[in-house]
Amino acid sequence: MNDNIKAINEKIKKESVFVDKIIEEVGHVIVGQKYMVERILIGLLCNGHIHLEGVPGLAKTLTVKTLSSTIQTGFQRIQFTPDLLPADLIGTLIYDMNKGDFSTKKGPIFSNIILADEINRSPAKVQSALLEAMQERQVTIGDTTFKLDDPFLVLATQNPIEQEGTYPLPEAQIDRFMLKLSIGYPNKDEELEIMRRMTKKDVPVAKPVVKPEEIVRARSVVQDVYIDEKIEKYIVDIVFASRRPEEYGLSDLRELISYGASPRASINLSLASKAHAFLRHRGYVTPEDVRSIGMDVLRHRIIVTYEAEAEEITAEDVVRKILNTIEVP
């Protein structure tokens, strides 16, 4: 087994070289935000979509656009508004008077990286159209079904402050996102560098350093990352502690959790932990990989009770307590 792990480790070191190229190139444009860049890469490597929550002005759009530039993929930013229609997203049939027939006009969803800006500002029909494309990775216009390009990644943003005129996503739909990121403000040094860089005459632009095929090939390599049975059980314990906290010495959480994490949490936590190890050029998963990515996988999958809300206890507080209590192998 040790020889196998050694072979996997060497393979991962070789195949993950492009990660440093992407992070370095993105760093020429974006100051800080390493957390966001790494999580987007994890989404690409695991074929999983990401929900971004953060106030405006934190370079979410610029980061996503810059990252797509480094891997030579298509990028589309779609501003979700209350009057948006599903056809504005996926496309529609247009009647051609000259030919006397209908032709297909594809919508902006036909790209590689989609930034769904303020997804909660659009009605349920539009959200459902997007989430169907995310799940099935195909779109039906009229009688024809079109496969979406690969890689295909949706990053949906949501403003945590302004809630007027919004249509909150149901929990079942949010659960389809692999990760939910909480984007914070830069520190003083980063803000100073941002100010200097963005007020110069020539704003830096990222260059392509990786081809999409390399990302697609890397996905199969990520699945080869070794994960020990003890760590697999550790992941299951974390997820089950959100459903049956009293069995893990967390009886005080029983009245605070309305619904625990779904089986998607176990699957995504395992996959994301492998990708996290891959980004660090390792061929095996450590408990630290699980803990590092655990909050992003679980924060949107645990529903707290009214009692918890009354005490101002959030799902993040619950996840933090679970991660700090479950014994690390």
C-alpha cells in the first residue's frame, strides 16, 4: 500500500504543476483572495458549482473573469433581475421569415464559467432553469437538447445585506452547490496594494497559462488521490454529528439543528478534500484537508432552528463546534 501511495504522490506532483501557474498569474491581477481562488479551482477540479456570499466590491467578478482567462475558457456574467426570463438565460426559438422555419438562439448559459450575479434577485422559474442546467449539464430549447461545454462551472453570488426585492433560494436548491463561500474584506496591506494597482494607468490583465483539457484531465487524477478508511469514517462522523449530535457528545446542539447535512455533504466533503490535497501537490488526504474545506461544504447544508436564530447562533457556529468536537484520526 505504501508503494501505491508513493506512486500516486509522484503522479499528483507531476499533474498538479499547472495549479501554481494559475495562482501566480491570477496574483498579477488580484490582490489576496487566495481562499476564493483555491475554492474556485476545487470547484473546477471536482466538477462542482459554488455559491459566493459577500458584499459588493470584493472583486468576485474580477477574480472569476481573471481565472477563466488563465485557463482559456469562455466566461459569461449574467445579472439576475426580477424581470429576467428563463429564455434570457438558456435561449429560445426565433422564427425566420425568409426560411419559414424556427432557428435556435442560444443564451449566455452556453459558456464554460458562468457568474450568476445576485441569483436571489430572479424569480423561481429562472433559478430552476439555471439549477437544471447545473445538475443535468444540458439545456432543452424547443424539442432539441443541447449538451453544455466542459468544463462547466456556475458561481452564483448573493448579497448578504440587501434583501429587499429578493427571492430566496430553497434549501433543496442551495444543497446542489458543492461549496458555499463567505468572502471577507481584504486586510490593510492588501487594500493599500489594491488601491495602488487599480489607480494606475495600465491595469494588469491575466494571460492564458493552462488549456481546458488539462483541467478536465486533472479531474480524473484528483479521484486517484488516496483517502484512508479512517479519514472516510471521520468525514461520515462529521456529517452524522449534524443529524444525531447527542451520539457524539453534542447534546446541546439537538435543539439548535432543524435539519442536518444531506448525503451530498459526505460525497462533496470527500471530493473537495481530495482536490484540496491536489492543490498542495499531495497524493493523499489528511484530516487537515477535511477541516480546511469542511466549513465551505457544510455551512449551507445545516438548517438551524428558530431557537438558534433567536440566540443568534448560525449554521457556521454549529459546524465550528462539530469540527472542534469530533475526534481527529
